Amino acid sequence: MSDATTPVAALKDAIARFAAVRGWQPYHTPKNLAMALASEVGELCEVFRWLTPEESRAAPADATLRAAIADELADVANIVFLLSEQTGIDLSEAVQAKMVKNEIKYPRPVQPSGEGAGAGGDRLGV
Amino acid sequence: MSDATTPVAALKDAIARFAAVRGWQPYHTPKNLAMALASEVGELCEVFRWLTPEESRAAPADATLRAAIADELADVANIVFLLSEQTGIDLSEAVQAKMVKNEIKYPRPVQPSGEGAGAGGDRLGV
Amino acid sequence: MSDATTPVAALKDAIARFAAVRGWQPYHTPKNLAMALASEVGELCEVFRWLTPEESRAAPADATLRAAIADELADVANIVFLLSEQTGIDLSEAVQAKMVKNEIKYPRPVQPSGEGAGAGGDRLGV
Amino acid sequence: MSDATTPVAALKDAIARFAAVRGWQPYHTPKNLAMALASEVGELCEVFRWLTPEESRAAPADATLRAAIADELADVANIVFLLSEQTGIDLSEAVQAKMVKNEIKYPRPVQPSGEGAGAGGDRLGV
């Protein structure tokens, strides 16, 4: 199971089933899931908080740090999938719709290596 | 493009290309991306913060709230994809590895409708 | 030492000294402290994430929950104090300046019990 | 009104009154306030997310950045005060109790300039 071959829906279904058979879904209101997302993102920030940006680039090469990052990234992703499932908002469609908006808001620069629109505050296309 | 038919890699590639042609990648260290994730999750929390859990369940039925949720969910997802890309950690593999751990940590209950292991604090399999 | 009798500066000085004698200040850049704040707020959110709003009101009456809330609240407060110290921004002055802005943005209603300006999204004066 | 001369209670009372006369307190359950804290901390992270740690140290010298930091710091502080008020947990006592615990957990080093206990992951006394 890799990103190249795994539809988003497969991951969503897996975590939704995992929660359902354990009877957790009554707790998975969008409000509670958003709060859980804040918790898990906090744990991800904890991995990097004392590292320099350069040390953070090197972190995946360290076995312990790589495992911690993978663990927290999976936790964050799972809540995103649960939120998509619980709200009925298709994630791929939402991402694509946002990208269409951002292609307009942040036009591609003429020179691909130069910094185009979005320099300064944003740089995410968000 | 829907979750049923979209591989995770397609979404990762799209946001990675979007950032690359705009020259944003020097800013996309894992440390900075984790911080950006905290910002975007904060915006998602803002949508729900004064709603009751029940109101949050109904929110996707409201056009304005649905659009706001979809927008923030896409933003959060995009940073998760950028983090996966920048760290070289395959998201599907990380999610699957976490699920294997959690199947052991939170065994399925005998009665699927009953609440199994994980009652209390967790209820996410995280 | 209680809120009635403790100047903000006393708490700021205490945590700043605690960090200084341990040689932690090189790590306490505003960027890193903001990231640490996201981590600690995540832990606070973890206390409440599966509770209903009503259960969260009752939580301080439970000894274990009260201790957890006090612990996380202290952690969050300490980072706010460190940020005030490191940036040289006086917290009381900043809070007062914001309140002046908000008195204009959210005028007091005529009937004190009715909901005045700010109904809907904000309700914090932020 | 400066940190040297302002008791914590004065700031707590001010924001509590501000909210009360506007009828906002029904929304200020600890759960909702924790979620609001995640939102405001997200805004603070947004100020620093693309800055290097060194640039973040220099940020308060820039008038625009200083104003943004002060604004977000005030917002975060106000929610901490509201949480202290709503839960009945005295902030100064909580901070002091945590410091006592941390003096034991992170003993002062013999040489004050050397790095003492807490090197590595924590460095906050949290």
C-alpha cells in the first residue's frame, strides 16, 4: 500500500471502519474531530519545536525522528480522513477546488525558478 | 477527481508542483510546514468553536459553513501532503503502519456495537 | 501567590529565570516559542476533546481533570510569559491596547443581559 | 498599566467583564475556550511560520510585525485569562505549583551557564 497506488477513499474507509467497530463514532462530531486535530498537530509541532529549519530537513534521516514524524503524520491524516467522512466532503474534490482558486490567486511566474505571486506571507497556496 | 478514484500521490504531486513552480520550496522545511499546519488547523477550529457538537454535525448542510469547512480541510490536507513529500515519508504506508499498531492497542470488541478498548481518552486509534 | 496579589511581571520573571539558569534561552526564539505554544495548547485540547461543552463546565469539579487543566493552563501561560519576555512586548499593555480596540469594534449593548455586537463568529473580543 | 504593576486578576477581571456585558459567557465553556485558544495560537504561528528563528528574534524591531505579535499575544492571553476565570483555577497558583514540580524534574545545573537537565526535548519546564 503506497501513495502511488492507494486511493484516498481506501484510507478513509479503513479509519472509518476502525472507529465504527469500536463504537467511537458518536464522539466523532466535526467539532470534536477539529479539536483532536489541534491535539495531534500539537504533537507534530513538538517533534520540531527546538530544531532549526535545517535540522528539521535532516530529521527524516534519523531513525527515531523519522518514526516519530511518521506516527504523528499518520495521526493527523487519520483525523483529516475522519472529518472528510463525517462531513461528507470529498477530500480530493475539496483539494482540487482549492487549487483552481489558488491558480488564480497565485499565478504561475514567467520564470519557473523565480518566486512568483505569494512571496511574503503565504507560500502555501492556502 | 473523487476520493474513490484519486491516488494519494496524485494530490501530493499536484500541491508539490504548485509550490515548486512558484519557488516556494525553500520555505517548506518540515519545521515551517508543521507551523503552517498549526495555523490552518486553527482556522478550522475557528469554524466550529462556538457551535455545539450537534450544530457541528449539521454544519455541512449549510452552504456557507460547508464551503468554509471544505476550504480549511483542503488547506490542512495540502500541508499534510507537502510534509509527506518533503520528508519522503509515504503517507499510505505510515497510516497503514499506525493501524497495525492500533489494532493491537485497541482490540476490536466482541460485540461490534459495543464500545471496545479505547473508551475514555482516546477514541481515535492515534 | 494568587492572581489578586501577583503582578504579571512576577510570573514572567520566575519562568525567565528558570529557563536562564538552565541555559535554555538560545532555544527560546519567538518562532520556537510559538511552536511550543501550539504543542501545549494541543495538550489542553486533549483534555476536553471528547467532552460535551456541559461536561467541560463540570470538569474542574473532578480532581483528576482539574489537575490536568491546571497543569496545561500553567504550561500555556508560561510560554505566553516567555514570549512577552523574549519579544520585549509588555503583556498588560498589549492586552489593554487590544481592549481599547475591541471596545470600539464590539460596543457594549444597551441591555447588559442581551447579546451585543459580536454575536456569531467572534465572542472573544479578539 | 504595565506588567510590573498589574496583578493578573486585573487582566482577568477586565476580559471577564468585557465578555459578561456582551452576553458572551454562555459560549465560554472550557471546551469552546480551548478551541478558541487553538485558533488564536494558529494566528500567532502564522506570523512566524516562514521566518527563520533569527528573523523571528528580529521581528519585534519591525513596527508592523511587532504590532501583529502584540495583537495575537493579547488574544492568546485573554483566552488563558477567560479559562482561568471559567474553571476557577487561579493562574498564579497553577504556575507556581508547576514550577515547584519542574524544579524537581529539571534540577538547576551546577554551572548556571551550562545546559542542565532538560536538554533535548523539553527546555520549557513544562
